[in-house]
Amino acid sequence: MHTLSTEELESMLHRAAARGAKEALVAVGLHDENAANDIRQIRSLLDAWKDTRKSIWSTFVKLSTVALLTFIAGAVWMSINKG
């Protein structure tokens, strides 16, 4: 039976983690020298998507508010013209 020292075990775990990280990067295509640029582009796209989502939501709320106020104004105008 062979026992490992703490240092040997930590060294094995470190090598296994490094190998796993490298394999994970290869699996998602981020293993080459362009990986940092790819990550920056992905972050930029995510930021643009977040801004677009916020803008769409804001536009929807504004349009809904204008539609509601137009409906109310029309209803008031119709009730005034009836009377």
C-alpha cells in the first residue's frame, strides 16, 4: 500500500485541475491565442443585448402608457360630445 503525502496529493490535484481546465477550454473553442479577444467580443455582445432588452422594455412601457392615455382621452372626448 502506498500513501501520498499532502504535497503529492495537492500536486496531483493541481495537475488534474489544470488538465481539466485546458480540456474545457478546448471543448468550447477558447484554447488559442485569440481566446482573450473572443471573450471580450462575447462580453461586448452581452452588454449590447442587455442594453437592447432594456431599450425594448422601456419602449414597450412608453407605448403602453401612450395607448392608455389616448384611450382615456378618447373616452372623455366621446362622453363630453354625447352630453
